[in-house]
Amino acid sequence: MASSGADESEWSRCELMVVVVAVIHVVASLLMCILVLMHSGQGGGLSDFMGGGSMAAGSTVMEKNLDRITVVAAIVFSFTTILLGLLLIK
């Protein structure tokens, strides 16, 4: 009986980890959608409404910071995708 209780507590820890990683994954995916929409394309994007200005694309401080934040969100999204795949193999 004692080993069964240990198995159940370990299973609940695994389930908790899956839930936490899934929540982080959803937040990262929503953040990625928002950040990609904020990037200016050929003719400007949503970033122009927030002070992007009319300078060359990617040359403003805001665009550079937006690029960095987008890369971090993409790395988090990729990491959580792989981690969820590994956790849900069972």
C-alpha cells in the first residue's frame, strides 16, 4: 500500500508539471501572436501606432526590442513544445 501512495504522489507531480508547462505554452503562443502582429512589414504594421515612426524598418529602438522579445518568446514556445512532447510520451 505504501508504494501505491508513492506512485500516486509521483503521478500527481507529473500531472502538475504537464499543466504548468501547458499554461506556459499557451501564454507563449498568445504572446507570439501578439508580437508578430506588432512587427511592421513592408508597409508598416501595428508598431507604427505605438511610436514606430517612419524610419527604415528595424532601425528604431522599439523594433530592436520587439525583435528581442519575439525571439525570447519563440525560444520559450519551442522549449515548451519539446518538453510537452517528452512529458506526454507515456
